Amino acid sequence: MTKTINNCCRLHGFEAMGSRLTEADIRAVMEENRVLREEIRVARKAAQITADLVVKQFEETEKILHRFQMANAMRKAVLDSASQMAIVAADKRGIIIVFNAGAENLLGYRAKDIIGRATPELFLLTADLTAHGTELVGSCDKVDGMDLFLALAEQRDAKPREWTFVRKDGGHFPVRMSVNALQDAEGATSGFLLIANDISEQKRSEKALMESELNYRLLLKNLPNVVFKGYANGDIDFIDDKIEALTGYAKEEFLSGKKKWLDIVVAEDLDYVKQMFIQALKADKSYIREYRIRAKNGEIFWIEEGGQIICDETGHIDFVIGAFLNITMRKLAEKALLESEAKYRSLFNAGPDPILVLDKETFEILDANPRAAETFAQEKKDLVGKVFTDFGAFEYDDHRPARIRTEGWPANGVVIQRLRDPKTDCNLYIKIKASPTIYKGKTATILAGTDITEVIEKDAQLIQASKMSTLGEMSAGIAHELNQPLNAIKLGNEFLKTMLNRRLPIPDKDLLHVVLEVNEQVERASDIINRLRAFGRKTENVKQTVDINEPVLGVLKIIGEQLKLESIQVALDLTENPPAVLAQRNRLEQVLFNLITNARDAINKKRNEAPEFQDHRITITTFFQNQRVGVAVSDTGIGVPKEIRNKIFEPFFTTKEVGTGMGLGLSIIYGIIRDYGGDIVLHSEEGRGSTFTYSFPCAEMMAPRPIPAPNPTTRAAMSAAPTEPTNHTRR
């Protein structure tokens, strides 16, 4: 204790005075020392706690930073993993702040070039923005720009809409896009998020599905087979509508169970039918059987039935699917081929199409079936012995018979035209195919014909409708052109009226001037009307020699004023005295009319998109090259995108907005050009213009191609008419 006290005294400087310190002083010093040690202990404890807190806080910060980095990496991984999904985020100003890898893949832009520099308007169509904006607020108003996306984002339950995205290279593709709101910490909207999926493949699949379904229905409708779904006991669950034509019984009689299929099978064939079914069950469950049925009127028909037995999981029969085919005619033909010449004659007579046998040199009709006699409205006895060419003109020229005698019949068939059908008083068109044969020991030709009058008439109606539609589009320019002579006539009449009302004498020279001017304007108006009537009238399907320059000049007389009104220049470069082509002038005018109006639309579209564009020009060139005569129509318009150039001649394909065209114009002119043995090609540079070039062989080059050498076993065949639209609307 004493040592401790001495140490404390030395510590506080009281060593010299130690002998004089009282016990109270010593205790005070010791208390002060104790307090000091306690303070030091507490300070050390506080320092330790502070250090622990700093370490813990640093560790927590590290964990939070790690979680943030992980979350950010996960967010980037999620965004980048959606390689076929465009995810784009923007702030309230519309500036893009997120542009994932999917957006890069779909749109062709790099994120670093987009983020912070562009808005979604970069890859959206103005028409889409306008349409969706109008839809959002009603037809009387609209929302523009980025306000549209903010408004859509506020609709929390808004469903995805269809939009069209524009790639960096200018290509378009459809997407289904949702718009969602981005919120800040307080829950306020701070931007919007766009999530879009490319639905091009879906659209193609939907189109393919629709086409497949349509093809299936057309196939079902046009097949001679009667499709059915039935059961082993003869009940019918589904049956083709054609069953009534085959059996005389209504479909409902089978569906209701009143009539079973086995009920109409001829009794003698019933055991065979059942036996074939049993054999199929033991084999691969499929069968083909031929038997007879008795129709409602008692008539007997031969039926070929092909079917597939469908069993359930237990092996029991579920249903039978198959088709009936009326093979009565085939059975008769087989029987006829095995019998005498009389039986062969019956088959010849039963042909549904006109068949003629001609002398190879003279074209004299040696034989004809009843259908031919009906077609040519003559008794068979009156038909035989006449010259085939007396019944109508060939589609090209009067020299065709002479060419056929020396060069043979054309391999692709010949269309002949009767002047009038006595039953309908209308033109009759027949497509014929020739086949060499031997008839009663002499060289002959079998002609098999098909009546294509209805096909040609429908084709002509389609072309006529297209012409009327074109004239409708040109109505403003035509009205303006007619107004000019009418205004001049009115002005002259007003002058005469004023002079007469004032009882002033009209000098002879003034009166003569007015009369001549009125007469000139009347002739001008009459010429306009006559040109419109000539263009608009329905033409006959007759090929003539045509100077290729004439349709060009004729169309410009009609459409030229309209192009002037729209400030579009027309430059002509027409070759002098080109060889004639074999076509129809009115239809060639229709071709040129459509191409010029398309060129005008392309120029106007470019003018709307680029107001600084000033070169509004259409150039029409005619040429003669490599024995072909052609026309080239060039424009300085918007051009045709590369990805759709191979589709533009397809029916119903159009790049115009809904309601402004059906996509038949180029399809129709393609068919017209192909009908006359021509070709049409497109050369286009997107943004700089297009050139459509079509050409035809010269008229003198349109000689027939001979068919192969005669073969006594060759039979006549028929082919579709060259004017049938479905043969010429696809490349």
C-alpha cells in the first residue's frame, strides 16, 4: 500500500512532499487515479465499439454493393438474353436510356449509338403514331410524339398493340408491343418501357394457315370425290355436300341416321364390301374397294371407296375416314376399250368436251362428237365435211391456217373465236389442243376443245373494273381539262350576250373569232370525251397489230393534264417507226395507265417525305431491240424496297395504306403483258426511283411452234386458256 502511494506521489510530483501529505490527500490522489483509469477504459471501449461499427458498416456496404452489382448483372443478362425481343426504356423526354441486344438484333442499331441520343420515333412509322394516338383519345383529336407513350403507360392494364418497326436499312416488319410505366421512388411516372416481339413469322404462319384452309376448302369443293366420316355400322357423322348429286339422297338423311350407306349398296356387292373391310382390319387398316350403289332414282353407279380405319387405344374401331369417287364413267370406258369399235365410239360420243377429227392438209372435219356438234350449233351430219376454219378466226391473223399446213399446229394450243353463239348471241371462245393421229388409214389431227368463254369474260371484266378505277382516280384532272374548253365557250357566249343586251353592233371579225373559238373548244371537249369513251369501253379479245407508240400518246392525252396539275414533268423518247406488235391497243393503254399512275404515286410519296425534293419527272421510252419492241416507264419517286420487289406482281399485294388500293393493278398488267407473249421487269433503287420495262416479240415473229411428229397413239389434250388470270399473275 505504501509503495503504491509513493508511486502515485512521484507520478503527480509530490515525491518531495511525501512526508507532509496527509492521508486525505493520498486518498484524493488515488480517487483521481481511479477515475482516470475508468475514463481510459471507457474511451478504449468506445473506440473498440466505433471500430466495430465502422467495420460492420463497411461490410454491409460491401454486401449492398455486391447485391447491386449482381442485380445489375442479372438485369443486363435478362435484357441481353431476350435476343428476339426488343426492350427499350426512355425517360419522360422520350430519350432512350435502355436498348437491349434484342433491339439491336431486330432494328440494326447499336445501343451506344442510340442511348441518350434518340427517341423511339427513330424506328416507328409516323402513320402508326398517328393512328394509335387518334385511337387513344378519339377520332376528333390525337396525341403526338412521346406524349402518346406516356399516355399509354398510364393505362396500367393496356394490352399489347400491333406496330410496324423500321429497321436501320429501311425494312419494315410487324411487332406486338406493350407500353409500361417506369416509376421513381415516390411512385411517380419517370418514363416508359417498350417491350416488342417480332411477329413476322406469326403473320406469315397466319397467312399460310388461311391459305392452307382456303386451299383445303377449294380442294374439297372441286375434287370429284365425296369425302366422308363414318362408322363400321354404316352410320355417317360427316359427309360431303356432293353426296346428293351422287346418290339423290340429301346429306341430312345420312346424318340423321334415316339412311345408312350400306342401305344403298347393291345387294350382290354387299358381302364383298364387308369382306374388304374385315381384311383391312387384319392388315394396315386401309382399303380401296369398288362396288355399285343404287341411287334414289334407281340408277346404278360404280363407286371407288378409299378409306382409313381409325382405332382407339384399346384397338376398337373409332371411326372411318375416306372418300367416294364415282367411277361409273371409268368402268364404262374400261368396258368400251375391251369391246368393239362401237364401244369405242360410245366413249368418243360421251366426251364432255368438243372433239373433232380433221384432215391434216385440208382441215376438213372427218368426225365430231355430240359435244362438238352442240358447241358449233350444228347437227353432226352437217358438221362433217365442212372446213374447220370456217367456224371462226384464229387469235392471231388470217395467215395462221397457211402456217399450220407448213409448220404444224402450235404446241401450246390455239384459241379460236366464233363470231356469235346462236344460243346467247355472244362471242364464243374455244381453247383447242391438237394431236396427230391416223384416222381410217389417213393422216389426221384430233382437236380437243375447251369452252373458255366464261374465263375470258371474267378476265375482261376484271380488266374493265381496273380501267374504271383508274379513270376514277384521274377524275380531278379530267374535270380540269374539260373545264378549260367550257370556260372558253362560256366566255365567248358572255361576250355575245353582253353585246346583245346593250344593243351594240358586233363586228364581223369579232363574231367570227367567237364562233371559231367556240367551235374549236367544242371539238376539244369532244375529243376529250371520245378519248375517255374509247379507253373506258369494254374491248373484244381480238389481237391486232399495234404501233407501240400509239398507246403512249393516247394515254398521255388523258392523263397528261393531271400530271401537269401535280407539277410532274413527262419526258418522251419514242423510237421512230417501230415494228408492230400483236396485241390490243386498249389493253396496252391500260398497262401504261397503271404504270404512270404508280409512278405518279411514287413521286408524290417522295415529295411528302422529302419536301426539298424537286425533280418530279416521269420518262417514257420506246425501243426496238433483239427483235422485241418495248416500253420503259421511269420515275424519280421513292423506289421499291429490295425485299418486296419479287412480290409486286402478286395479286392483292400492295404497299399502299388500307383503303387506297387492293393490289391488283400490277397483277392485271402482268397478265395482260403475258397474254401477248411479253415480259415485264423492274429495276429500282430505293429513294431514287424505279423503271418498269415491258417488251413484246414483233408481230412477224409470232409464228406457231410445231407439235411433235405424228404418232397414231397420241391423244388430244386440253390446256388452260392463255388469258386465264391465274396463269399470269405470278412470276
